[in-house]
Amino acid sequence: MEEIRIGLVQMAMGKSRGKNVEKAVRMIDEAARRGADIVCLPELFETTYFPAIENANAEAVELPGRTAERLSSCARENGVTLIAGSVFESYRGRRYNTSLIFDSEGRQIGIYRKVHVPHDPYFYEKNYFSPGRSYRVVATEKCKVGVLICYDQWFPEAARVNKLLGADVLFYPTAIGTVSTIEQTEGDWKEAWKTVQRGHAIANSMVVAAVNRVGTEGDMNFWGGSFVCDQFGNIIAEADDSECVTVATCDIDLGRNIEKGWGFIRNRRPGTYGRLVE
């Protein structure tokens, strides 16, 4: 069995960017002490969730920048691969919701810009973010990882592309919750959120790790519930709605065994999928 230990940092954010970053560093340290090989932070962990406001005074930063340098050092000092949640990036005249990946020596080995950008009440992300244009999977010491961000969770195509690029583990840094002024008329949002990601794990025979924030920010209540599920959708570890570090041990070989037995990849019929890109 080829094992990997995943650490999820579930945290609440305050108004101070510096304090948020230092909290993240302390929680990464804890995950490393508990044996994590790969650690993931939530979406937009530097700040409160400013897209809840249509025109917030939010500052985009150029990368790598001070936060990236701090996290690079943290990854190196702890000897962990770090999925650095996401930050509000300014790049070549555009602004993005961007995740960086650092290896255990602190080198940046990957970058992903959120492709699917929502625009709904309290999730006014199109006011802030341009959509990314591509996906990327990177090799770490123990496995290959892909990163998607929050709203990407609802799109099976994005998960499948990461699988076809070779991902063993798919991370979803997230900022999602309920809104006190909006009724959940469709059903339980949190249950749907968890169910769709478990489906991505099963359909693609890969580990899925979703990392949410917690706390109340205005009318938004972030439910936490960060979890890791295996390649057949079984929940290995799950957090409650408090600040915490969750660590899960995953068997990477299980995905290969499922692929061999169930044939979800080898039995694909790409020639019948043309409507997906129309």
C-alpha cells in the first residue's frame, strides 16, 4: 500500500491579512507535526470573503509577494508539500483567484487560476476575478496532485480533466456556506456540496480533499465540514464547524485498483462527447 497523509487547515479569517497568514502558518506547523505530507489551506485565506459584497475595497497582489515567500519558508521548514489555498492575484492587468503549490523544499512547482467564476447574491466573484484558462497537475514526492477552487467543485468536466492529466489527489480550496437572507429551497446546500465531490472521486478513481473556511462574516455562515474521501467516495476524515486541522491517511494504490476493476477511464467513448465542448 502506497500511503500519503493529507492535512486540511480549516480556519476563520479576520480583517488583518498578516494575522490570517500567521494563523495559517501555525496550523500548517500543526499538520506537519501530526505527520501530514501534503497540507492545504482554504480559498482566499488571507482575507475575509470580500466577494460577498458587490464592490468591496479589496486589494489584489502580485505574486510571489510577501505571503508566498512566508508560505514557501513554512513548507520548507516543515518538509511538506503545500497547496496554498488561494489569494487575490493581480497579473498582467487582470485579477484572478489563484492557488500556488510549493514542494517540501519551498519551491513553487505549480499555479492554478480558478476557471469557473460564480456570480450570485453574496458570491459576486465576477466583479473581482477573471476566469483562468487551463488546468495543471504536478508531481510531488509521493503522488500527483491537481487543484481546483470552490465553484469548480460543481463541474465534472474539470475533475475529469485533472484525472486525465494524471492526478492521484484532487484538492478543492473552498469558501462556501449558507446566507441568512437566502432560503435553501433546492435542498441542503452542504449535503449537495459533499455529494457532488464524492461523485467526482468515484467517477475518476482519485482522492478528493475539500478544505472550507469557518465562521460568520456578515450574513454568511461558512459551514466548515472539510473532508477527505477515498477513490470510491468513502469519507476518511471530516471536520465539524470549528477551526481545526484534519489529517487523513490515504492509499494511493486503491485508485489504480479501482481503475483496473471498473474501467472508468479505459472504457470512455470520447467520440460521443462532442456536445461537451460546443
